[in-house]
Amino acid sequence: MLYVLTYIEIDVFCLLFLAHILLKTQGFSGTEQEVLTFKKVIYLSMGILLTDIIWMMTENGIIERQMALDYILNIIYYILMTVMAFCWLKYIDLRLHWKHMMKNDFFRNLFL
């Protein structure tokens, strides 16, 4: 049971750290679209951590374990992870301006 509390404490610490980063993005230098995309990544990461906390609580009996809840948590987790990866790719695209760096049309169409 001690490892469960440690696991949850680490996730809560990460949530607080992400909230701190989110507050510090107010003076972020970049375009408005870059800032919004970065904030989406932070919010999605927080959602992933919250589903991770709930999963750990159901896995160890703190919350009553039900198969439907397990399936729903897994679906939410994978959707959040996929959308976060896409938003991160979008943020990197906005930040690096790949449109000007890539000369080959194949790679430009693949990533943009």
C-alpha cells in the first residue's frame, strides 16, 4: 500500500509541476498559436496523469474495480496520449518552421 501512495504522490507532484509551467507560459515568447498548442500539450499531460492516478487507485482497491471503468480509463488514456503526441508534433512544427527548412515536397507533405 505504501508504494501506491508514493506512486500517487509522484503523479500529484508532476501535476503541480505542470500547473506551475502552465502559469509561467503567460509571458511565453512566441506566436499565439504556439502558446495555445503548448498549453494544449500541458493540459493533455495533466489529463494523462489524472487517469494514471485513477487507474492506480482502482488497481489497488482504493476505488472499487470494475471492468467498465478499466476499459474507459484505458480508452481515455490512449486517446489523450495520441492527441498529446499530435499536439507536440504541431508545436514543434510551429516552433521550427519546417516549411522553410524542407526542400523536398514529399517530406513537406508528409509532416505538414
